[in-house]
Amino acid sequence: MPKPFGSTSEIIGEEIVNSFVRRLRARNPQRWVTLSLLSSLVLLLSGSTLRAQDTFHLETSSGATSIRLAAANFKPSTGDANTSTFKNTFDTTLFADLSAAGIFDMVSKSLIPQSTPGSQSEISLAQWSSAPASAAMVAFGNLGVQNNRLIVNGFLDDAKNTQYPQVFAKQYNEIATDDNARQVAHRFADEIIFRLSGGTPGIAESKIFYVKRGGGNKEIWEMDYDGANQHAITHLGEISLSPRISPDNSRIAFSSLGRNGFQIKMFSLLLGRLVNFNSVGGTNLSPAWSPSGQQLAFSSSRTGDPEIWVTDPQGNVAHRITNYKGPDVSPTWNPKTGAQIAWISGRTGLPQLYIMDSDGSGVTRMTDGGYATSPSWSPNGQFITFAWDRKYGPGAPGGQDIYVMEVATKRWIQLTHDMGRCDFPSWSPDGRHIAFANSPDGIDSHNRIMTMLVDGTGKRALTESGTDMPNWSWK
Amino acid sequence: MIAHRTTFWNKAALVATLALLAASGCHKKQAAPPSSAMAPENNTPPPTASITADPPAIDLGQSVVLNWRTSNATSVSIDGIGEVPVNGTQTVSPSSSTNFHLVAKNDGGTTEANVRVTVRVPEVPAAPADNSGDMGSDAIFHAKVQDIFFGYDSFDLTPEADTSITAAAAYLNAHPAIKILIGGYCDDRGSAEYNITLGENRANAAKTALVSAGVAGDRIRVVSYGKEKQFCTEETESCWQQNRRGQFSIDR
């Protein structure tokens, strides 16, 4: 098995849970009992399938784990009236980005030194590296508004390296807006994550596309990865589903319900309008981009039965790659190789997860029962996340939860528990996070979008109810 | 709409009855021996008489040829025409269905013969088979072409659905102008994308069955709504069952 970038430690699945529990136990003894129960449940559920588990490690375990990182509040460098507002936005966003990255042990803001160093000469690293902060790394800098420009100088220091502490310095210069203060914080956070995670770029600048209900319709919306900046992309007045952003962030493929049923639509983010996509007949839905951006796989019933077809991004050069009676839908490419497709098929009854080569050969069934839907392939090609109700059936109390399966071994772990119905997991570009839709009471219209780390920790809601089908951008 | 439908079938029944009457009227000419022959005082035998109409049924405005034959009659009359020769033909153009009543007399007695001429007036439909151009009403359509329901996560037709499809095909074959939309629906459990393909399979199963029963495929439009358009939004089995349907409607 190829090692992830710069992996410094390998943590097996069980150890992830155990270390997580240990960490929380230290912080919050009252919750220990609940968590211990939870973790035994995870182990029980996974134990039967994860026999002889030795190398099942997720992306959270790549790179240096749990670096103790302190983020200082930035120092205001000008007296402009907006400086303190933007600085507040910047400080909050930076801390949230670094906390959400999943690879840092962030020093609480209540433990950091009172000083706000604005430059390399102003920082006293001993203050930061000693208790209670005990930081290994410190991010700091200054921020000011000058002539309607937002100017930010950011630094990252290795607190233990007294002779040459600076890891990097960055200057940002943007039009002074609150949104730019957030975007600059994202970029600075991504730079820190990139340097400290062993070369995997951060995701603070990535976007999530999703479906939002309103007035009986469903439109395609976009937001930042942290739930900020939510805004509509389409205004079609139709029911639009399954947004899929192209690898180069230029187009969104989705499907909308029209006179002839669901059809693939293509929206150009560069032109701000729909562009042509040829439809040949039947119902066409659930598009998926190949990692090259040159091909689109989707479900089409143009021959009467829903099968997986592949076309170019204009809908031309169509060819069918499945041929089996029953529903075939929800393809997702292996983004690492572009040579495999996972999808959902009802060919034997309830929908199951399958994989095949992208030419349709080598069909392999991955799930052994239940009701499996909505696969998303991890960026490193090793895992597939999907929604699964393992005890599906009339009267069965089964819940639909998010799972991760290792493709090579078909071993899986369950990431969500007892939180209602979960669906549409979508992998983040760094492979460390999963966005998904969750309805606490199981009712469709109550779905909201959440994210979590791939070991199931750090769950948080990004949107209000009435949102569904998240799709994380490729970068 | 129901009233209209009742009238239609009453009229159809009426036409059928009249046709039967006309046929038996024709038949009477063979049964020549008059039933009303009276026992004569003298030895003169009573006349014989028969009358036919060709054709026995006409559309309003068309004419029909009456043809009568008698023997031994001294006077012959037909109601509505008056005295006529003992044998003869006459072209008539009645405005409504008419009984032509012939009376032949001689000293020996009186013999009667009847023929019924049926006149088809335009407000009576000619025959149920001739409906080209008629899209029919929604009420009749939904009575004849009923929605079908599916089992859990299934797109196989149930025996009940087969029965519905057979009845639907009979109606649609008799009304070739009707185009139909088959909507595939699913209950709101399960995943949105998968349910659209399941609904597609359901609608296509209904289409395939109709095509097998002789309904032309190009009359049928199939749309799968998945679980995006629910009939019923409660979380109960009866509600879910209502949502797992193939719905037929006239595609206008």
C-alpha cells in the first residue's frame, strides 16, 4: 500500500478512536462514559468486518499528527476604522480553519500570552513555548487597512527553534472587505496546513456546492467550506439535484426535472449561465466528473433501463459501460487514477455498492446487503465513503449512516451513529474531511449539511435545514 | 362527466336494441304465414303480404327502398304512404326511425306486414370503435386507465397491476388518439438519486406492459419523478404505498 504524503506515523482505525477518546477524556471527564460506550460500539461494529486489521489508516493519520499550534491574535497595523472589524473576522476565521484541519492540537485562546506580536522582532518565543501555551508552532502577524486596501503580514514560527524560528512569512494585499479578510485568513491557514501536514494542501479555500429548497423548487447553491458565504448559483425555478463541480472549478454538472424527466444540465461558473449538454432521451441524472475533466459518467435510461453512460462534457461521444437490468446510478470516479468507477446498482434487489474499471469491465460488488447509496471516492483512491442502511427493510429499525470502506479489502468503519438519517457523503480535497447531509428526524426537507473528519470526529453543521446533496470542490 | 358517460352507454344500448329489432323485422318476411289471418266465411283465402326495406338502417337524410309483395289482395296500403299497388317499390326518406306497416285486404280477410327502418341521427355515436381524434375526458380516462402500485423497492408488476394494465390497454386501443404520460413515483425513504432510477424502472415496466398489449410505444411518454413529487407526506405504510406508483394521465 503506498504511503500517503510525508506520513510520519501510521495509526490503525482502532487507534484513531482510542487516541480520540483519550484526548477527550483528558479534557472532559464527564463525557468519558458516553464516549467509551460509543467507541466500543464502533469497535464492535467494525470488528467483525475488520478482521486482522493492520493497515487501515485514514487521511487524518497522514502527516504529522496533533502538532501543538498557537494562533496569536493579529496586531492592528493602522488606525483605520475598519481595521478592528476585519481583524476580528480574520482572527476568528484563522483559528477556526486551523482547528477544523484535524491535524493540530490548537492552543486555546485563553491560554495564549497577552502580547500580540506583529512581527518577527516583536515575538518572545519563550512565552509561547512554555506552559500553559506549550506551543510547538506559533502563527502571528499584523493586519491593517490602508487606502481601502487590506494588508496582512503573516508569520509561522517554530517555537522550539530559537536560532532560526521562522518557517515562512507571507504578505497579502486585497481590496478591504470583510469577505476578503476571511479569504486571506483561509489562504494563510492553507499555507500553514500545507507546510505542517507533509505537503497536503489545506481546504480552507475550497467550496461546497449543494441543493437548497425554496418555493417548491430546488436550486444549486455554493458556500465556503466552513459554511460562510452561502449564495445561489442557479435560478431555474425547477427541481435541480446532484450538483457536481468540475475538477477545474469552471462548470457544475447537475440534473433538473423538466417535461421529459430529469436531464443533465451544465452551468458555467465562468459565463454565469447554462451551456449546452446534449440529451438523447430517457432520464439522465447523477453526473460525475472524471479527474481529467474530459469525461462525465452518469445514469441514463436512453435505452429503456437506467445504465451508466460516459460522455464528453458536452454530452457527446456517448457510450454505455453497464448492461444489466435494474437501476444503475450515482457513479463516482477514482480521482487518483481515473481508471475505476464506483456506483450503485439495484441489479440484485436492494441497491448495493459496486466498482468497475472505467471501461465497464471487472465488476465487483462491495457491499454484502442492506441499502447502499451515494458513493464518493477518496482523493488518494484508497477509500469509498457512502451511505448505508445495513438493516434496511419494512419495519426494520435500521438507520442510514455514513460509512468508509477500504477498496482493496472491503473492510469498513461506520462514521455516524444515532443522529438521524445521513446521506450524500462527499470527500474533501485533502481527504481528511467528509461533508454529508443529515436529517435529525429522518424527514427529507429537514436535511442540513454537516462536515466531519474522516474518523467521524469533529462533526458540525454548516447550513440550516432545507439543504441537501453537498459536493466538495476538487481543490 | 359521469352523467355524460351514462348517456353515452344508454344510447349505445338503444342503438343495439334497435339494430336487433330491425334484424328481426327483416326476418319476419320469411315468416310469411300471417298470424292475424281470420277464419274466412267464404272460401277466398286471405292475402299474403311481405315488405322489406333496403337498407334497413340509414343515416339521417339518406333514403331507403321499400319493396313489398302481396298475393290475392284487393287493396294494399302502407301507413304514412297510403294506397299502393299490390306489388311495388318505393323510395322513402324518413326523418326518424319508422315502422312501415303494410295492410293487405281481400274478401277473405286482412294480412299485415311490418318493416322497421332505423334512422341514425347524428347525436347518437355511430359506434364506440370510431373515436379517432377523440381524446376523451379525464374522468373516463382515469376510470379506465387506473394507476398501478408497486411493492417495496420493486418495479415488478403485481397481479393487480397486470389486471389494471389489461383494462387500460383495451381502453387505449379503442381510443388511438389518446397520448399518455406515465409518471414513476417512489416513497420518500431511500436515496433521492436511486429512487429516480427506481421510478424510471416502474414507469417503464408499465410502458412495456402496455406496448405488449398493443398500445403503440410512441403514444407513451415516461417521466420518473423519484421521490421529488409526493402524493402523501405522512410516514405511514399506507402513505408510502400510495407514493410507490405508476401514474397514468392524458398527455395533452
